[in-house]
Amino acid sequence: MRTPIKALGMTALLAAALSAATIANAEEKKDFKVCWSIYVGWMPWGYLQDSGLMKKWADKYDITVDIVQINDYVESINQYTAGAYDGCSMTNMDGLSIPAGGGVDTTALIVGDYSNGNDGIVLKDKTKLDEIKGQNVNLVELSVSHYLLARALDSVGMSEKDITVVNTSDADMIAAYATPDVTAVVTWNPLLSEIVAQPNATEVFNSSGIPGEIIDIMMVNTETLADNPDFGKALVGAWYELMGIMSSDSEEGKAARTAMAEASGTDLPGYDAQLATTKMFYTPDAAVEFTKSPELAETSKFVAEFLFDNGILGEGAPSPEFVGVEFPDGSVYGDANNVKLRFDTSYMEMAAGDKL
């Protein structure tokens, strides 16, 4: 799941980044590894490995691509940052703070989806967002839940000083909500749906209120991609072949989603319900259109400011613009001399044009 980044420690990240400079970067090679962790929008990665679709596309380019599941989301990004993997599934926020903030040049290769209701704020015995004022709010600190809360508070003229954050692991969230003392939580599916089902619970805000801001992406090492374009082509080709399958109502589509559901601990209706609150970009055209939209730059600004305000944008970051983020049109938010996160639509455009 999409869990906290605080525990990593920026000193460790910077050390990992130095390691990454020699381990994961520029060289032509044939064998690649990417990693992923369980979340509705990332379940396709496991299916690509298990079904043989990834092998099919890797064989086309005479390479190998191993897709590895890592149970701990933070650990998956940490290992990518240290150079153990050539790519990793992560949110835009975590991509900016961990590898990019730690100095590892990273490219958003496949913009897969954004949360469109999968993350939400729940109040106990209250029905309006502004009633959160003065409450303790249980959430995974410095995760996308924390970011969602900050954006929600801003929408009603409040800030974090109006509440008290109580750091709570995702594993403990449902049990915490069941106790009398916990009156407000921020979490994501499938935990969110379980908590909302309680008779005294009201979801007062969710990520559909900030569409396009919590983005789920396959990030890859920029220099590895530059030296090995076939790696990018194989990943993108396999991904969009599967997107075509899983988005259909065919028996093949249902079978694929059922396998993903079971791998994530639910059933097909449960997984389909999670997909309903996830804006999946099933076609490369849709992903390209989203990634080229001017709103992405504004989102990156919001995210960078949140990370900077919480001291997690990189060791000694002097401002939210410490790390440069480059967009498909070549424009940059932040420091143009320190671009470490790049949104590149070229491979998705190849898929859209049947050029893979």
C-alpha cells in the first residue's frame, strides 16, 4: 500500500542515491528488474509477470524484464533509489521526495491512473468537513493521506494547525477507528470502504475533490532508459496490451481482473469497486492527454510545497523549488539546473501510434 516516507531518513536516501549513480545508471544491458507493491492500480504489474505478457514483450526486444513484488511500499522505493531496480511503481509525491529528492534522476514512464475517490477523510458522528476542527486525525503521517488532508483543510479555509495529526499505520487503522477515542481518520481503499461502512461514519472528503493530484506511476531510472530504449518499449507495450484486456467485459478481461483481485486479497466485485474510484488510463492516448495537461504543473507545485513544508524534499532543500520537475513540453517547475523528475510521454505516444 501507499505508506509513509518519513521512516526512510534523508541521510540514508542520499547515501542510496550516491550508490545509485554507479549501480543503476548509464550502460547498455539486456536484463532489467522493476518492482511494485499491492495497490489497485498496480495489480496489473503482478499479472503481467504471472501471465507471461511481460515475457512476450521482452522477447520481442531480445531482453529480459523481471517484475518483482515487494510487500513494503517504502522498501520498494528505497531499493529502486539504491539502484537495485531499474523501475518501481510509486505516486508522483513519493517519486519527487524519495528518488528525485535524493538525487536519482527519474522518469515517469507510464502514468497509470489517479485516485478519484480511493483516498478519503472519515469523521465519526459528524457529517461536514469543517467539523474536523480541533480533532485528532489518525493517518499515515507524510503519506498521500497527509497530503489529501492538507488539501482538504485548505478548501475550507483551515490548515494543519486547526487539527492534530496522530500517526497511525495502515495496518492499525480499522482497529483504531473502532475505539471511542478515534473520531477522524484519513486512509485509502480497501481500508476506506470498510470504515465508511460503519454506522457512525461519514466520508466528508475524498480524492475526487482533488482530481489528478494523487497519481500512480511506473517510474524508471532516466539514464537506464536513455541507454536502453527497448526496456521502455517493452514495459509500455506489455502494459497497454493488458490495459486493453482488463478494461473489457470479455471472459479474458474478467479472468485477468479476478486474478488481480485474488492477489490483492479481495474478489472480483471488490476489485471492480476499487477500480470505480480509480481513474485508470486504459489507453495511451488518455495517459498522454493527462500528462500533457497544464494542471500537472500546478499539481507538482502543490506537492513540492507540501513536501518542503514537512521537511522531506531533500537534505537541506532551501525552497519548494529545490528539485526541478520537467514536463513533456520542456517546461520546468523548480530548479532547471537540478531536474530530477521527468514526465516523458514519448513511449506512451509510441503505444498510441502503434509504433512499439
